[in-house]
Amino acid sequence: MTIAFFLHVDGPAGQQEPLQNWADEVFAPALGDTGLPDRIEAYNPESVKDPYLNCETGKLLIVEANFKAPDELTFSMGSARVRQALAGMPTGRNFRTTAEAFTVRHFPLIDGSSPPRRARLSFVVRYYPPIEQPEAFINHYFDHHPPIMTHFPGIRNILCYIPIDWHDPNQITPLGSFLGNEIVFDSIEDLNTALASDVRHDLRADYYQFPPHEGVNSHHAMHRRTLFEKN
């Protein structure tokens, strides 16, 4: 089992650099020094072309840290050095910091393979309440949406994220999504090519078959960098 922790920072455009530097030089080293994360990655925003959505902005930084169990995540986030790192995060007006923790589900590609996530461009999707029957929504999503995604040209990985019952010892505001999805490509050009294909229209048709869902969803193209990896 993999537990994926995500720290999100949203705010005005043009504020990425100090946050990315903080993730590289302060937060990731503090987490890594606990000896528990298997991998830490930083995501920074890219511009994407989608036939159904405007290019969403405001996502300045995502940091993802992978653990083997929830108690390892809790211990790491509660360490004195991590608390100090979070207290020193660059912030500004209209910044919003949130966190979430998931179990990770990998879906096989059309050839049946499920390779490690090594390609660097991720299209990050989250679904938010209100929703009356999240389990029915998730089951429909798993049964229909990833099988369509396998037909995207150039796709390298398909992942879904299911929230766990976890409480951050730093009391960072929970993001509150009930489902996450991520499709992975080698480059932003490959993602744009995929979104311009007929597969995107097939996904949209399936979207209209989803069980009732009153909440919003978000889509962000992000380039990932590996900050720490356990040997």
C-alpha cells in the first residue's frame, strides 16, 4: 500500500519561485530527514489546452510525499523540523494552503502494463463535495473513466486517489476532495496532443453519465520534480 500526502499552495500567479525554492531547500529535506518517506516530488504549474475547460490558474505548488502507512505520515508531519519548515513557508495575501492524504490505485495501460510513474508531466484532477453518494460515483468512475483514458496517445500512467481518514498534526486545512485522478505524460506537448484527440470527447461523454454530483472539479497541468527518493 502507498499513502500519498499532498500539500497544496494556491495563490496569485507569479509567486511560484519562492515556494518552489522552499520546497526544494526546506520542506523536502525536513521530511526526508525523518527517514520515512519513500519519495518526495514537487509540482509546478504548466499551461494546458483543453477543448472543454479553460486553463486553470492559481495552483502555485504541490508537494507529494509517499509513505508505506498512515502512522509514518503522521510521525513525519509531526516532527519538530517539519513543523519549523511549515512555519517558515513563504506566504502572501490571498494564499491558501491545504493538505490531503490518499491511498493510491494504479490502473493498467491498454497493453496491460502498469509501469512506475517516471514521466514528468501530470494532469491533476480533484472532485469535491457536495455529493450524496460518493461511493456510487467512485465505482462508476473506476469502471468507466480509466478504461477510456488508456486510449490517450502517449499516456504513461493512470492513477486514482482515494481519501483516508487522517488528521494532520499541524492542522493544515483539509483540501476536502473525495476523489483524485492523475494522468501522466512525457511533456506538456504530449498532454495537449492527447487532449486534442477523440479520446477527450469520449471522456466528456462519460462525464455526463456520472452519478449525481453537485460539487466542482479542478484540473491542473503540473510538471513534477523529484526532491527525495529513498535508496
